[in-house]
Amino acid sequence: AMRAVSSGADGGVWLWDLRQGIGEALIPLGSPCGCARVIVAEWFGAGRALTGSDCGRLALWGLETKRCERVFDMHLGVVTSIAVDWVKVRAFVGHGDSGLDLVGLEAGDLLVRLSGHMCLVTAISVNWSKARALCGSGDGALVLWDVRRKNPSSFLRGHRGSITAIAVEWEALRAVSA
């Protein structure tokens, strides 16, 4: 199946059938709290999506059940970026409080907080097996994290404004950012 999932300023999440050109709103759990800013989907296995919103809420959606399964009020400020480890059911969440948090998606518990960004974290790429994360922020800095040690291993500067996207070739330790 050719599918897509989208989130919008209305707080809604839609599942799309790209072959037939039709979409269907997923059923929320409670009322949305503002704009769903970021979304990450897992198409194999359980078929899930995780959204982050303006109000610091994370929502876990079932793509097969077409419903919101769990909502976590994390009180993080605006959720600006997410990277999910679907195998271990956890996610790195970048947010408006200049933080990068590792959150367990079973209970919504804070597993690790990485401090070192001077501005909100706007982009995240994670190598889960090597426990490394590269994050871009609103002040134009990239921070490479050693997640096991909870320390930044390097700070990279070059952008004059906010970083909006990053892609990493983890084996060669090369990245491109925009």
C-alpha cells in the first residue's frame, strides 16, 4: 500500500491512501492542544506515528486502528523535532525549552535529559546502536552528542540562522544541514 500520514495546524492527524487519493482523519484521544508540529511514522510492524505539538504534548497514534492510543503531557514547551527508536519504544524530543529529552513511549517517562543547547532543538538525527545524536538548533549550531555519557562531543557552527534539517551518514561521520 502507498500510504502517508500528515499532521496539521488544526491538531488533526490524517492517514492517506496515495493510490486512491483519499484521506481519513484519525480519531483523537481528548481534544487537540494546538498545532501538531512534527510527525514520525513506523509503517512496518505495529504501524504507529508519534506527533509533537505546540503545547508540549506527544501523541502516539495507531495507523491500523486509526486512533490516538496514548497522550503524554510532557510540559516541554513547543515540540520542534522528534527521532523515534520504534524497537525500544523511545524517542528523542527537541523542544522550545532548549532541551533534548529521551522519552519512554510506554509510560511517557523522561529517561535522559541532555543539556547544552543555547536555543530550541529544531532537527535531530540519531544512530541508536552507537548511542550518538546530532542535533541542530535555532541559533545555527549543530551539537554531536555521546548519549551514553550524556555529553556533547562537539559543537559545530556555520549557519547564520536556525537549522531546519539535517541528514547524517553515520559510518563516515558526515552530515549535511540546512
